[in-house]
Amino acid sequence: MDADSVFDSLSSSVRRDILTFLSTHGDASAGEIADAISDVGRTAVSTHLRILRSSGLVSERRAGRQRFYSLDREGSAMIAVGYFQALMNSALEQAERETLAA
């Protein structure tokens, strides 16, 4: 996965809502997620889940006819975390250089 795919996936407020739901509920069925996301219908939630899965932010587990989704803690989310961590480290280093120069 590349960073563009991850950030494109995060650009939708509905997908961010789905990720937030999964972060607090763990493994959840598509129906449970759709019930929790009131902004869009079930079909749209399924589309958003497919996008999140294809970008590596969400993993899918099948049990019979049901599909269960959870955050992929080792997948592409680490790209976003690493990106923001590098930004913050750079900003902190810059602030420290400015403090020392003053």
C-alpha cells in the first residue's frame, strides 16, 4: 500500500467514522457498522468498507455468510502514523533549534 491510498481513504468523514467505530468496538459485522453510521445507507457503508479494506486500513474475516471487520493494526495505518510521527519529530527538532539559537 502507498501513502496516497491511505490518505485518500482517510479523506472521507464516513470512513473516519467507521474507523472510529471499529477502534472502540473491535471486530464488528457490516450490519453492526451500518447501524452505527447514520449518515449513509447500508450499501454506501459496504462501499466504504471495501475502500478501507483495499487500502489496508481494515481487515475482513468471514464467518459463514457474515463478514466481520476490524482495524488492521499492522497494515497501512502504520504509513499514516509514521508520516505524522515524522512531521511532529521534525517540528520538535526545529523548535529546539530555535530555542537554542535564542
